[in-house]
Amino acid sequence: MPHAKIAGIGCYVPERVVTNHDLTAFIETSDEWIQERTGIKERRYAKKHEETTTTMGARAARIAIERAGITAEDVDFIIFATLSPDYYFPGCGVLLQRELGVTHCEAGTLDIRNQCSGFLYALSVGNQFVRGGVYKNVLVVGAEMHSMGLDFSTRGRNVSVIFGDGAGAVVLQPTEEPGQGILTTHLHSNGTEAEQLAVIGPGSHGGYYGNREEYNFPESEFGDIFVYDGFEATGAHFPNMNGQLVFKTAVVKFPEVIMEALNKTGYQPSDIDMLIPHQANLRISQFVQKTLGLSDEKIFNNIQKYGNTTAASVPIALCEAWETGKIKAGDLVCLAAFGSGFTWGSALIRW
Ligand code: UT7
């Protein structure tokens, strides 16, 4: 059975730089607080009405496709991970297909809704399709346009200051080279904490989970469960996060799922040449680094420049690490993510 290898990789971040200081115009916050708690100095925001999650994904995808030595027409299957899609439905997969001009209908598309670990889930699914011989060129994209959906008031400050926009993409192809490509992937979830990092409304639950009054859901008999009425007051339509719980769980689950991948393949933390953690918080990454005993050269962080780009963070970091020569042929690269759901995952790749 072949392995899947990353044949091409690309990333894109919007031009507009938003510093911590810029945010102080809307939010009661400070550069000092944000840097100290998260490591973030600045993030990028897309040009509203000119860019979307899909168009950013397309920019990253075009680079990945070119580097894989194929054309968009060669793409057999698209997997798109995002929590900030252009439309409620259809998902970004078909929009990306249109944007790239993949006109043949044989190319299927799949949308992944696993937030911060979305790219790991997408990669894992793509890996299975390639390994099983179903597809030869699978395009895996993680992209987010958070800036359209954040609470830019002091109420949302624990969330809004950490998120940024961007996109990353890879093309997966089969390889018969023994020991090359994606060696293993591991996915997990725990739905008991679903609301701890979530956009609660609008949605079909209409308060089913006991939060009708808390979030001021409309009471009408028919047809208005998707209406935003009332959410303005409660902020239910913005991301809400129990930051401390997410932080405490992340620092346990990251090392756990990385060790799972290493144990499965017979490696140890010291065998890792480059760890690419989901860029959630620099303090989380540093904690994971310390737990695994990795030197500074063996972990890649760019949250300082881009903030947390959720499904895009792992492919953007992987792309930058590769572009700057920090990942070389033959390196053992570990990807890991944790976030909303809760969902988490890891992948081990021989580059
Ligand atoms: O990628 C998805 C997964 N997400 C994560 O992994 C995020 C994990 N969590 C975190 O990174 C941290 O919890 C945060 C950075 C989000 C928050 O840091 P924290 O140290 O947990 O702060 P906190 O929420 O406990 O808030 C501490 C204080 C509060 O004030 P009081 O009650 O002590 O007076 C907050 O109101 O900091 C205040 N605060 C802020 N102050 C200035 C919260 N956000 C801000 C802000 N600026 N942006």
C-alpha cells in the first residue's frame, strides 16, 4: 500500500497587518496583556468584500498545486477545513473548486468542521483516500477569515485579540518510497465540552442544550431559529471561549497525542526534527516543547505574526518552516492540534 506524501505546499496571508495597538481603538486591551498572555504581536485581516475564506484558500492552493507539478484540472478531490465559511451552505469545497476552475465533475469536495484541528482531520481523510488508491491528487486546504465574525468590543476581548486570517494548502500524492510521507495520523474528540469554545447561535438547537434563556433564543413556533434577533445583546453569534479550560486541556492533550504518534511508529521525542503545533497560544507551544524536551530549533512558532488562524495555522506554519529551509528532505515532522469540540489530533510525516 502506498503512503501519501506532501507533493506541494502553499500559504497565503492577507496584506493588512493589525497590531495589538490597533485593537486598542475598539477594545479595552493592551499590547502588553496580549503579548504576555499569548505571544501575539500582530495578525492579518483580509480585505472585506474583496477576499473571502475561499479566495484565500485558493491563493494558497494555487501555490501548492504549482509546487506539486500539476494543474488544477489534475485535482481529484478537495478537502476544505474551516470554521469561517463564505456561506452557511454550501461549503467552501465547491466554492474553491469553482474558484480554481476545476471544471470536471469527477472531482469531489468535502468540508471539514473541526475548527483548530480541522487541518489534521482533513489531512488524515486525504491520507486515507491516497493510501487506499482512490485518488492520486488530493488538495487539502485550511483557511479562515475570522475578522468578519469577531466581537470587536471589550466583551469579546479574550477571543478577538487572538484570531487572525489566512490560508494554507497541501497536495497529497501517493509515494512508493518506503518510510516516506505521512507515517501515521491520530484523531480524537470529546463532545462533553462542546460549548466551551463555540459560536452558539444561530443554529437548529434553539436552546435545546439548556441555554435558551442565557442566549435569548426567539420563542416563535415556526421558522425563526436562524434569526439573529436577540443575539446582539448576548453575543451568542460570536465565538465564546472558556480560555482557561481550553488552555489547561490543551497542554495535556498536545503531548498525549504527539506521544501516541511517536509510540505507534517506534520513535521518541528526540527523533522529531520539527514540531509544528497549532498556533493557539505561544505559552501552550512552549509548554509542549518543554514537556517533550525539544530544543528551540525543533519547534516552529509564527503566532507572533499571524495570531491564531485556526484551521489555517498548521499548514501556514508548515509552509513557512519549509520555505525558510527549517524542514529538509528526510526530516521527521510532527503536526499537532487541539481546539474547539474539543477535538485534537497529530500526524507524523517523513518529509
Ligand atoms: O485555538 C483554539 C484553542 N484556543 C486556545 O488554545 C486558547 C487557550 N486559552 C488562552 O490562550 C488564554 O485563556 C487566553 C489568552 C484566551 C486568556 O488568557 P487568560 O490568562 O486565561 O486570561 P483570563 O481569560 O483568565 O482573564 C484574565 C483577566 C480577566 O480580568 P479579571 O477578571 O482578572 O479582572 C479578563 O477580563 O484578563 C482579562 N482579559 C483581558 N485583559 C486585557 C481577557 N482578555 C483580555 C484582553 N486584554 N484581551
